[in-house]
Amino acid sequence: MADSAPMIAPEERQDASGIMERKAQTLVNYINKSKHLIVFTGAGISTSTGKSRKTSLTEETGIPDFRGPEGVWTLRKQGRLRTSKTATTLQAVPSPTHMALVELQNRGILKYVVSQNCDGLHRKSGILPVRPPPQPRLASDSVLTCYTRIESRNFMGTATASIVGTVCALCDGVLIDTIINFGEPLPAESLQLARDHAEKADLCIALGSSLTVTPANEIPETVGKRKAAKLVICNLQETPFDKSSILRVFGKTDDLMERVMEKLAIPIPTFMVRRLLIIRIGSETGRPSVKIEGVDVDGTPATFLQTVKLENNRRVVRTEPFIINLRDELETGTQLNLVLEFMGHYGEPNLELSHVYDDAEGALALYLLEYNPLTGQWTATRQDTATLPTVSVNEA
């Protein structure tokens, strides 16, 4: 892809503040009338650094784009090395644009997101998965291959490229990712689903994308060609589909989306690190035991713990699955005090979680763990097990 980038990056343009305000209001009018809004995102939504326009919150996304003046492909084309510090995908915080899309999704306004990005920030921000939960399958060497998405596994100081091909500690299957590498085709089902939404969409907002990568760029192109639909593009550089858009915004996506959300009177939520934790009381090793495991919202395994320790138990469990053997069967009312150590990508401290075993509620409990990077505080809330994802590695 570096070969396709020009030696000199295309000019970046930014609309004046007053023009941006008027265009934001026009987009709000489109959103208010829309019945099926979809959003198409590119690397430009993950590049924000500095402070939010409306708050003192410092954004730490800072992931470089590809075709900007300091983009990945631009630097490679010019034979230059990056000198500025950027965030890793494990440490990056979703931008105001990411969080605005989450709130639009949660309110039922945004129907679908198509993204070219592989930084995992959409999923971290709270955008829900839309495809069926991944199921194990037989690989060519007749071993189970775990379809668990890499973005739901947070490995300590490890790049996803070195994770692929290793064995899942939870199902013994070979880990694969869902990143589309060069030369690989897009998954047929995912591409068809995106095309279906493009056909239904009456409004598509393309944010932070050069719209030059095929076949992904066919999604906004499809909307732009339909007379009954509207295409809105926000990017710093020109795109091939500018003439097909009904509204062309030159600027940073955060500048636009913060204005849009303000005019919609919808607050942009603060980013929270959210984890789902399952505690199972059973006999995993033939004796009474406690099993602690993380899951994603669709039931696939989620790796976010380094170690687990039970109070008054000298052993620290350091590998998945986290199983702690007990001396005796638990009685109703027994309190288990667990110390959870996380990966620390957001500087999160250990969490002391007190779980009270209630035989009447069954041997399984579900907790929602939330960490606020701004305050450095964890909260743990026990959830109704009826909300537990129906598919997990244990049931597949």
C-alpha cells in the first residue's frame, strides 16, 4: 500500500469555524430526518491528540493515519522514520468521535458502522458486534481454531501479530485474528452485510477516510449514487467521491462530531474500560473450585487479567483458565475475596472483588467491571445472569 501513496501527501484543508458550524447544523438536519443512518470510518477518527474542544480531557488516541503528511504510507514512501510519539493500540483511548457514535448507537439513531480500522477502538468504545458470535471450526490440520477476536484479548506488551497462531488457553484452539492482511479477501458475509445496509441507508456519514481502498469504499459509493440517499464526507483531504456527496466537510472528525452532538443536545459519554467477568463455582479439577473468566458482550472469551488471587490462599493463578482449588464445598453466604490484577494498559490498579456465594442463585455469577481512566477507580456491579451471553467457549 505504500507504493500506492504519493511522494507528497495531498493537501489538508480545514473549514473555518463558522463554516464548520453551518455544515454541522446541516448534518444535524439530515440526521433528524434519517430512518437508516450508517457511518463509514477510516484512520482519521483515531488520530486525535490534545484537548477536546468542549472539555479539558486530554485525548490519547494518537494513532497515525496512512496518507496524511505524517501518515504511515507517506513516511514509508519518503523513506522517513517517525519521530513523534504515538499511542499503541493497546493503550489508545477512543476519541470523541468514537464515543459520539456509541451514544448514537445506544439511542437507536445509528444503525450500522462500517470501519476500515484494525485498532479495536470501536469495540473498546462500546460499539456492539453485529455478526453472529464466532464458532470454533476445524482447521486444515484438524485442530480446533478459535475465532475469538484479537481485539477482545489484551495481552501484556504483545503485538497481535505475534499472538496469531498461538494456542488459546481456554479452548486449546489455534488463535486467528479478523484483521484483513494484504492479499486477503474481505469475509464474504461481512462484506455482504455492509452492502445490504448501504442499500437500505438513507444517510451515510464517511468520517476520516480517504475512500481509496477497495472494496470497502464501495459502501459509501453505493449510498452516494442513490438519488433517495445522502452521502456526507468529513476528511482533511479530498476523496474520489467528493462530487457524489451532498455535504463535504473539510476538517477533523472530532471538530464536526462534537458540534453535531451539541446541536442534537446529546452528551458525548466519557470513555470507560468495561469488562465482563464470570465466576463459576464447580469442580474443574475433581475437587471444589472457583473459575474466573472474562467474556466479551457476545460471549466470546476476553483476556484482560494477568493474575487472580483468593484471600487466605497462598497460590497466585497466573495463567488462563484461572482456576482456584478449594478445600471444602462452599456453603451459602460464603464470601470469596478475590484480588484481580489487570494488564495495566490504562494504568488500572488491582481490583478487590468480594463475591458472596448463594446456592439459590446457582453456581454462576456475572459482574460488570468499569474503570474510569480519569479517576483511576474501579466499580464492580453484579449482573442478572439472564443477561449472560448465550455463547461462550465452554458451550461452543
